[in-house]
Amino acid sequence: MSEIYVSTDVETDGPIPGPHSMLSLGSAAYTADKRLVATFSANLETLPDAAAHPQTAAWWRTQPEAWSACRSGLEAPEAAMKRYADWVDALGGKPVFVAYPAGFDFLFVYWYLIRFAGRSPFGFSALDMKSFAMAQLRLDYRASTKKAMPGHWFDPLPHSHVALDDAIEQGALFCNMLKANRFAPRSLALPATEGPAASGKATPDPPLP
């Protein structure tokens, strides 16, 4: 059974689940050859006794369209997360959670899955795209930002802070990274004593398209 890469983005009202809420969840399931096989989206009711973090609330005030999008058609977390777990189960492959950064998005999704669905169909299989980029670019982790990535990894897709839009864009980026990793001639890889890897610093990239 092949792996299915479930690119996922969440929108929240704070840095951690429990004291704060996951507002929106979007996932786009891709095969390794960049075929988009299914999508999932849900806007969630906030948790009882939770409150928005002041800094996050201030940021949301600068994003009125995205805020409006994530506050429409709200579902109870119990219903949304059970529906999500069933959706992941039905993908027909071995699911791998993919995010940038996974440390944030998987924190919320795993907490909500265990709390409201009682299980995680991913187990602990969460792939962090920044770590993957670090390995490919041979840079320090904190230098492995999107600005350091080559322009041809990026497709012309929207990044709107609407969870599903961002999950689709992110999934296409991941598949391009995966292709570069699997099919680039190994002779092109620089030894660790040459190029930007030697210093762990990024070299300037052309502007992204």
C-alpha cells in the first residue's frame, strides 16, 4: 500500500490547543506523483472556556476575509474530527501528515483527534517540510525557509490563510520537493565541504514567481 501525503493547514486563535481553539482545518491528500486525490475542510466551534490569545486576535483583525471564511458553517469539534478521521481512513493508502511547520499544525490536529475522535489515523507519522528542506538544501534548520528554496519548487497557487487553499498550495510544494529529492541526479549533490552547506548559510535565490 502506497503512502498518501496529507498536506494540512490549520487556522487557530492561539499558540496551543486547550487554552485556545483550532478554528479551521484543511487537508489535501496527494500521491507521490502529485495527484490530488481528495480534500477535506472544516470550520470548528471554539472550545468551551478557551479564549483567543491577544497577539493572535490582533493578527486576525488584519485578515478580515480569511476570518470571515473560517467562521462560516461551524461544526462541533466532535463531529468535525470524527468526520476527519473517517476521511483519512478512506484515502486508501498509508497516511502521512505533512505540514510547514509540522510542529504547529500536528500539535493541534493530534490533540483534537485524540480529544474528540479518540484516535489518530496518522499515528505519529508527521513529516515536517522545513526539516525535509534542510536535508535537501544542506542548510541549517533556521536557514531553511521558503526564501531559501528554489523558485521552481513553487506552483502558482494562492496562499490566502484559508486552511484548504493553503493546504493545497503546500501539498504541491511538498510533491515538487519530493520529486527533486527522488529524481535529481545524485552527481549534482554537493559534498558537505562545498557550497552553502559548508557554512549552513543560504545563497540568494531569484525572486519567486
